[in-house]
Amino acid sequence: MHFKKWLLSTLSLAVLGTIAWLIAFTSQLILVRQKNELSLYLPETTTLAVKINNQNITNYFFKNLFFDQENNELKNNLNQFLLDKLKNQDRKDLFGQLNKSHLNGADFLSEFIFFQFEEKNIKIDGILCHVSDEDEFLNQEVSSDIAIFSKNNIGIVLNQKNTKQKLTSSDLLKVAQRIINNPLQQELFFLKKDENMSSFIDVAASFNRPIKENGQFIHFSINADDKNIGISGDLPQLPIEDNEQQLQYFLRPKNLAINARFGSKEINRFIGNWLSSLRIEPIEINSFSLNYSGATISLNPTQFKPSFELIVSCEHAIDVKNILSNPNFLNFINGSIQSNTITVNSSRFFYEQLDSNTFYLGDTQRPIYEKIKLKEVMSIRGDLGFLTSIETGGMDFIFDFIPIYGSAKTFINASKKVDFTISQTHGSRNKFYFNLAFKPNFDSINELFKFMLDVQKLTKVLK
């Protein structure tokens, strides 16, 4: 928790510093900056590393804020954000906080790496950065819990103030010197970048043990261009039963489509406990396919009707009609059953037994499906707008007055399609990929930034 606060505080200061340097040194942005990779200076006992690629971030905002004349809304929001900051805090104190992060002399137009590692069983927080003024960087006043060192314009700040057991100040400085004097010979921590997109943030994280020695680690990069926001990486094998070789029923994707070829013990346990409470024999799901098309709400009486198509395959034989016609189940959903339909309140859904282990349920009588081997472990594709598509008979605007819903709807409606996949890789790893593409008249980062500003304003109100 202390590290998170420290990281967030330092990140915000880095952003403020970036803005200050952007105004003063915009000419630097057109230069090609050839620098050593900071990740080569990460200790081998690193358990968490977060790389902030400030040059890509500042290049993006410089281009969009100063050369794109149509981004007036973002400019106004950013201006209001900075005015609020300056209104609530003395300007000298605001920028003076850079001293507290011990980053004086750092090059704020280059990358930073925030990391955690262990030294003699002591957890230490660190920052790696490029240094533009080594004298200013090395001559900062520090407490005994802080060590600063720089060589060949590579700087390091180590911080152990949040630990009970501590190294002496001289030993902490020796650790900093050892790290900078003994860089790695090859990249161990971060993924290769997608050459088609600018990487904004790269993350490598483990679970208590060093990343280098631990198979239970995750890697991912956050990338972006004008029309896309992407996250890609790999993670430990998911705790699922992957049915990669089985032929299974999957719907033809439409609107917002979710497909998975696995069974989850946690989901099956939850569904099993619920069915058992209704005195119905539990089922074990091993794949499902869902097309979601929004929802309708009736206000008098109040009823919620989702529009969907769903195919579920189970590990063992199942009779869907026996489950749906169970009196306890019908009483629970306040429904009634007919030959091939089930009615919930006044909403009608169709059901069909596709084979002994598979059934269909949805508001479409004749869904289009096929029996295939799904390439991905899981996929989510289509238009996220259907998540906030709620028809209320002309009263839809009521939901827009809910601040977080209205902000989320605005952000989602600016997007065109989502593509999220989890796939099996060699060994015991899963690869994942996420991309959110935006409509022609919307800029991806602008929309994300506006959404974040809305959330910040809402958080301020709730406080």
C-alpha cells in the first residue's frame, strides 16, 4: 500500500515535470534520442517493474495539443485540471514537490522505471532514470533511508523508508552503485514492443519471488495510437480446464460476442451451489458462447429484459427442459415454461437441446451456430456500446444523469469495436491481447483522458 502511494505520487510529479519541460524544451521532441535501455539496470531480484515511456507520451500530447486544432475539448479539460491543481495548492509547493521525489536533474522527456526488489530480505523501492544534469542529481539532500547514484547519465534512487528492517545509509549507497556498475547483458523483464504502436507503459510483475526465478509472473505493455488503445502480454497458465481439442458449439458472432472453450472451477462451484439450493443437480460447464445485444427496461411494472443468445456445453449429459421446468427454478425466476419457450415476467426466451451435453437459451428462435474447435481460449469481440444500450421507452436519458454511467457511455460510444483474446502459448503460459478501436472522428487518448477527468471530478464530489 505504501509503495502504491509512493508510486502514484511520483508518477503525478513526473507528469507535472513533463509538462514543465514540454513548455520549456519543445524543440527536443524533434530530436532522435539514442539512450541506453534502463531495463538493463534492473536488479535480478526485481519483483515489480513499471516503465513509463515519457518521450512517447509527451510526443503524443505535443502533437495533439499544439498541432491538432480540433482538440479544443481536451485542451479545455487539461487546462481546467491544471487550474484546479494550482488553485488547491501553492504553485511553488506544487512544483517544489519534485525535490521530495529526488528527481532533480532527471531527463523528464525520457523513460522512467519504478521498481521493487529485495536486498538481504529487505524490500526496497527504486527509480531508474536518464539524467540530464548529473551535478544537480547527485547533490540533492537525502535522508539515511534514501540513496542516489548516477554514472554515464543513468541515475538511480533507492528508498527504504517504508521498511522496518533497514540497511545502513552506506550499504544502501553501495547497492545503488553495484546496480549501476553491473548492467545486465540482455533484456530479462519487458516484452518486445509492437512496432506499429507507441508503448506508453510496460509492466513486469511477479508474486513475491524475483521475476527472473519465478514462473508465476506477468508481462504486459500499454500501447496507443490515434485510433487504438492496446494492451498485450502474457501471464501464468490460467486455473482452468482448457478443452482445446474438443469440437464444440459456438454462435456466429454478432453485436458483442463472448466465447470461451474452458470450464472454470470457481464459476462451476458458484452455479452448482445455486442449483443445489434449488434442489437441482449441479452442472459442470466446459464452454459457452454468448451474443449480447443490449437490454430493455419497462417501468410499469419494472422489468429488465436482456437481449442475448447463449450456448452452454457441459461436461456431462444434461436435460435443459428438466432444469427449466423445475418448480423451484420457476418460482425463483417468477416464470413459466412451454414446449420450447420459457417466460420470465412478460419476457419470452427460447430454449433448445442441441445435443446430450449442450443447450441453447436466448431471445432468438433460430440462432446461427456451428460446431468447431475454437482457436482462442477466450475471446470478446464486437461493439462495447451494447453494454450501455438500455431502452426504456423514451426514458433512456434518465440513466445519463448517473455520472459514472454517463461518462462510461460517452467513452464507450466513441469506440468502434473491442478485440480481446486469451490464447495458449508454448509451455505453461497464456498470451493475451486487448485492442479498443475508436470511430473516425474520435481520438483514442483524448477520449480516455476525458473519461479519466470525469472520474476525477466525480471522485472529488464524492469526497
